[in-house]
Amino acid sequence: MTGFVSYTLSKVTRTIPGVNQGLPFIANYDRRHAVNIAAIYELNPQWTFGTTFTYSTGRPITLPNGRYRYDIYNVDYVTSRNGYLLPDFHRLDLSATLNPKPKHADRKWQGQWVFSIYNVYNRKNPFTIYTRTKQDEDGNIIGNGTEKEARLIYLFPILPSVTYNFKF
């Protein structure tokens, strides 16, 4: 068995004149905690199994805190730059690799099958969040159109795959 464990503690802040009232704010690429664990187990010359676990704290994001009306416009009110964090990100990936014995000794290439599952426990890791005018299930605006709701966008649920690799 081989593998590794890594941990990163990182804090990144920015200060830009005219942004966030000139006060420091957490940068978009701040990842306070990040943990990666990987293990590979070679059962025999034909079968190899692997697993990877990834965890990181949620990235910072700017969201409106309220709303006000100016003339005919509804304007979002934002109190601080990157004042919110998306939920933490984590997933587990598994793989099994089959290196079949060649049926013909004179064959000039080698093949390999890889069976894998990305995000085994189907975690809905948010990619981003946005706000929109509150709507019902059919997409119709609710009320007078001034109420907002936050919507999360998720990428890549559980994703099984089969790959065949070959080399000459």
C-alpha cells in the first residue's frame, strides 16, 4: 500500500482602494483548510485499487444583505466583500484497475481497464450561489418581484466511469 496525506492552512486577504470601503477582505481563492488523502493498494499484478478523499473549507462569496428601491429599480445592498462562505467541499473517489494478462505473447500493445466512481457518496458540493427574484416551481415571479432567494449550483454528482487504456 502506498499513499499520502496532505494538509494546507492558508489565509489570503486583499485590500483594494474603493472596494469594501478600503478594508481588507478575504480573497476569492482563500482556502482556509484543505485536506487530501490518497491510498493505492496493489492486490496482485492484475488488480490495483485506489481511493482519494478531498476536503476544503468553503470559498468566500459576496451576497446581498438586503434590497432597496431607487426610482423604478430594485437595487441589492451589499455590506462587505466576500462576507459569506459557501458550504465546505468534500468527496470520496474510488478506482479499480485491471491489467489483464496478454492472451498472445507476441502482442505489441498492453491494455488496461479502469473502473472508477467520482463522488461516491453523491455529495452536493456547491460550485457557486446566486440570487434571483423569488419564483414558484413553474418559474412565475412571486408577489411584487422585490423578494429574492439564493440558489446553489451543484456540479458533478456521483459519476461512475469505465476507461480502457492501451500503450504500444
